Amino acid sequence: MRVLIPNLGSTSLKYQLLETRNEEVLARGKIDRIGGAESLITAWEAGSAEESRAPAHVPDHRAAIKILTERLACLSAGANQGGGIEAVGFKAVHGGPRYCGTFRVDDDLLAAMQDFAAVAPAHNPIYIQAMQIFRELLRGVPMVAVFETGFHATLPERAYAYGVPQEWREKYDIRRYGFHGASHRCKSMDTSMGFSPQSGLEQSSRAGDLDPFVVLHLMAKENLSISDVGKILCKRSGLLGISGVSNDLRDLEEAASQGQRGAAVAIEVFVYEVKKYLGAYAAALGGLDAVAFAGGIGENSWRIREQVCKGLEFLGLRLDEEVNRKPARGDYIISSPGCPVTALVVHINEELIVAREVAKLLEASPAAQ
């Protein structure tokens, strides 16, 4: 099955077209600077020696999606592709309690995402818009949403319940949902992220966990609106807010090495929070068998991995520093030989996981529309 996986940002559209039967990437690319004076289209198709790059006028996401679907239609007409897009899969973020898993995109699903749009402002609105556009442009092609919250549907009540009135929990579905679950399997027992994707660890520009009365205090002192506070917590906080330098950990590591105190503090806070979660989860699970580092920071920063694991020998976790610091790709073990707890780096491929889930759903119910 040929599944298109679009990944949308506020001014960008990335994509992969995958054949799920052999898990081959047929095409991939991105459209950058959407809405700018001059956008840039980067594309690669199977059989091509290198990517193509071309400037273009792309005023909005509708135009970007139209360019993408027309390009892939032309590609599919080629002798080697054997047909067009058979499905579109979205790595969706928040659909509330009803939509935790993999579902066909329909009006009810879009309405549920809209109900939680204010909770996931960087994700839900743009994905709702994109889903509607794809449905218009690719009529008859099934659309599937694979929600990040699906993996965390197994959370026990003791882990997902908040200490707020029962009326809020029942009327407004206030609970811990968890996010970034697309690449995970097995059973979720707890997670740092809660009701919204803004919670948990400090993120690049999002605050992470925060005493709610800080918000009430600042709204009163600064005469801030709900919208003002939301923008500050999403765009001016986290690593950027602490450091005052950058929201990119690579920049912070460079700045810290040159003596920039704010950058060093941001890294120290991040590492400390990760360590606390590791210790808490070891207690909740009754011990650890493995610790996996993944994602942009986990895969690429040996310094962060080293700092996180330092001092956790009492949990049975010891790194092989030489292996940890050696550049490598793919999945590999970084713990010392014979260590009771295995530490490893895992390369994630969320597009492939989403494509697999899309194919699994559609093959199980091929007649549904």
C-alpha cells in the first residue's frame, strides 16, 4: 500500500511516500518558507541520484498541499510506481479521550480535534486544516489519523488522574493523556507529558511542568490575557526562556562551552529533570531493565546522555563512555558490558510507524469509507 505521510509545521510541509509491502520510501521532500516571499521545494524520488531544489511561490498550506499531490500524481504515472496515493496517514496529536489510537478521518474526528485545539495550539489547528484540504483534493482516498496519545491509553488511573474536582474530570475530560507515543510499543505505565503537549520536561520553547499559580500571579501582575500567557508559555519559555540564548540544544552546548551561564543553566535544568523522571519511574516500575535514548537530543547528543546517566550507578546504569561518544547510526548499546541495566540509542522512524498503522487499519476494514 502506498501511504503518504505529511508532517506539517507553521511554515513548512515535509512528506514521505512509502510502500508498506516492502517498506520502501518512494519519495520524500519538503516545502519550506510557506507564505514567505520565496518558498523552497526540496524533493527526492526513488531512483534519483540526488535531491532536487527549486524556488517557488507557495502562499499558504493549501497551495503547498496542491503542489505536493500534483507532483506525486505525476510521479505515480511513471512506469516504476504502479499507481497513485492509496492512503494518507497523519501523525495526529490530540483527539481527546475518544480518539486515542488509529482512526479514519471523518467529521466527528475533526470535531474532536477542534475541541482540543486550544490545548495543542501548535499542532491541532494546522492538522485539521490539512486534513480538510487533503480530503478535498484526494476524494476517495482514505485518510487516517494515528494519534500520539494512543500508546498511553494503557495508563492506570493512579497515573492519569489529576487532583482537580471530579466535575472537571468528567465534564471536560481533564486527565493525563501523554504524547509522542507513535514510536512506542508495549504498555505505558506513566509519562511526563500530561493534559497538553506543553507539559513534562522543559522543551525547546515550551515551559513544561509549571505551578499553575505562577500563571495566575503573572496574569494579575502583568495584566496578561489568556492568549498572551499561552503564547509566552509556548514560544518564549523552556530552554529558550531559561537560557535567553536559543531554543536549540546544539546552540546551547556551544554557548555553554564558551562560558555562557544561561545556556549552561538551561542544560543543567534539563538534565536534572530527566534524572528525576528516571528515578521516579524506576520506583514506579520496581526497577529498570533498559533506558533508551531517542529523538533529536537522545540520538545526537552524547554529552546529554553522559550527564543524564552520571550518578545513576545505584540503579545499575553505567555507560561505556568510549562507545557513547563514538559517532554511530542506527540502534546501538552504550552501557558497559555486564551492566545490569542496558542503555541504548534507538533511531526512530515515525513515518514508517504511521504507515504501518495506516495499512493495518485499512487492510482490516478495506470497505469502510
